[in-house]
Amino acid sequence: MPGDGPPSVFRAGGVSYLHIPCRVPSRAADFYEAVFGWEPRRDSDEPAFADATGHVIGHFVAGEPVLGE
């Protein structure tokens, strides 16, 4: 039955993967961890994350345009 078992990032019509552009990926990871409770994986220069629901994964990425300050 749908909905049984652990959450999956592969959902019809849902956002599954994000690149979050930032100047300093480790600082962005710290922010999202403190504010949203995400537990970033910090084994590279661009930390990876899964949101609290387990539905969205991604990376904090340097070198891409950042909108606004």
C-alpha cells in the first residue's frame, strides 16, 4: 500500500533534489541544521543533506549565483 515503509525521495510530482547555492557551504549547512534540524553529511566541501521528512535531498553548493544577500 502506498505510504507504507520509509519515506522516499522518489515521489510523483514532488521536489526531490536541491542545490542550495551559497558562498560558504559549511556555514549554510550550520544554518539549516540549527534552524530546520537537518543533519548535513559533511564528508566533502559541499555538504549533503536530507530534510526532516526524508523526502528532499541535496547539496549546499558554492560557485553558483546567489540571489540577494
